[in-house]
Amino acid sequence: MRKIPALVVTVGLLASMTACSTATGPGSAGCPPTGDAASVVTATGDFGSKPDVDVPTPIVTKKTEVSTLIQGDGQRLVDGTPVVIDYTLFDGTTGQELEDSGYDGSTNVPLTVGGQTLAPLVDALECSTVGSRVAVAVKASDLSASINGAAATPNDDPDAAYVAVVDVKRAFLAKADGVLQLGANGLPAVVTAPDGAPGITIPAGDAPTSEVVHLVRKGHGPTLTADDTAVVQFTAVTWSQPSTVAGSTWTNGGSATPVDLGDAQIPDDIRSALVGQQVGSQVMVVLPASAASGGSAYVYVFDVLGAIR
């Protein structure tokens, strides 16, 4: 079986830059299915420590399957939830361990349920809860394609599987859930789609000549400090007619982004706009035109989903 690149490395590269349900977990309506490919996997050991795993071989599957090994009682994961995990990955054909996350706290960059990165593996966590340990059987070709692209070399066996045992360590908000605040005259209007993605309408008139920070939604969670790594989703548009989208995590991979507020490479105006905001807030930042921005003014809308400390 072709070995995929290390998941830890893949996740690390990303760092460069909710509605409730009555379903109870994997196998429930609207949740990832259970099945023999996952349920035959067993693991012993404490949650948060590397488990001793038994993978009967060969394991093959035509679809992603999930089995809950330890039931957690924390936050339930929904589409769009950023989540921090520990994992051990196995070749389903041979049972050989391929890699693990280290189980030492070094892998704390969140993955996003419903995002493109490692999609079949992370999507399998939907409906699971923080504190859970789950076994996931996923088609090898699907997971390889999510890392290497659609042109990844297929396995000789189209039903060959990877098996992952995943500890769901921590989760963040799927979207800003703060209280909507009054708009401000002369500033863009923001509306949000059901998944939280913002739509930004630029008003007639010139952009401000100095930075403006406006709270669209006021959160009630912890306050960001300069020592935190903020977990955010954002959209940036030009202040122009017509306005264009300069970048958006909501559409470019659909994954939340960690922003290290202590990193000198983060622009000062973005850092100062985020420090002091509460988790759950949606924050608009208007940056005036400058030589560094190519003479264009930009509008950023950040959803503050959590903080890594």
C-alpha cells in the first residue's frame, strides 16, 4: 500500500497563514455510519495516551465507517467545528502502524470538520464528542487524494483501507455565536449564511483613511491576549465598486486558521484588532489603502472561534 505523507506535517503546513442536533453519535441519522470495518478494531489504554491497538487484517471498505471506543461527554462536533486530535494510523491491509501524532501536545493545530484537509478522516468525527476515542476505517484512495490531490496513485485494491484510532481532545466554535451589534454609518454591512460565512456589502463612498475596528457580534468567551493563538475563520474583500473577494477561509478549503498573536510576522493592525476580543465575536477590520496593499483598502471579517494557550 502506498504510504501517505505524515499527517502531522500536513497539518503543520496549514498554520502558516451550531446548531444542536438530537442525533446521539456515529451511526445515528445524519451522522457517519458505523460498520464492520471499524467495529472490529479494538484499543486499550487511557484517553490522551497512545493506545494499544488491534487491527484484524485485512480491513477493506467501500466507505468511511466509524466506531466509538470511548464515549466522551464534551462538546459535540458538527459541520464546521475545528477540532484538535491525537491519532495513530494503520495500514488496513497489513495492520502495520504507519504514524502517530506523538501524544505529547505538539499537534495542536485544529482540523475542521467539513474542510478539505484530510476530509474523509476529519469528516468521520462529526457527531462524536470531545473526550471520545473513535476508530475510523477510510478508503485508502480517498485519504491519499485528500492529501496528494485527485491525481494520487490509486491502490491496486480499490477497497483497501487506512485505519485510524483518534482521540478527540478539544473543539472550538463552528462560527461566531455572539450577540449581534448595531451597525455603523459608513461601514460595510455584514450578513451571515447559516454556516457562518459572511457576506460583506461595501457602501457608496470612500474608504476610511485610518484603521477602523467594528464589533459585528459580541462574544461571551475568553478574551484573546497577545500570548494566544486565535482560531479564526475570515473573509477579506476590497473596498471598491465592484468589491472582490481577496481571500476567504470559508471558501478556500473551508478550514479554520490559527493566528499566533505573538508572532512578529502577523501585521500589527490585525494583531491589535484581535487582541482584547472575546471568543464568539465577529470582528470587522477596515484597513485603509497603502503602498503595502497596492493602493487598495481592504475589509476583513473575522469569526473568533477559540484560543489556544
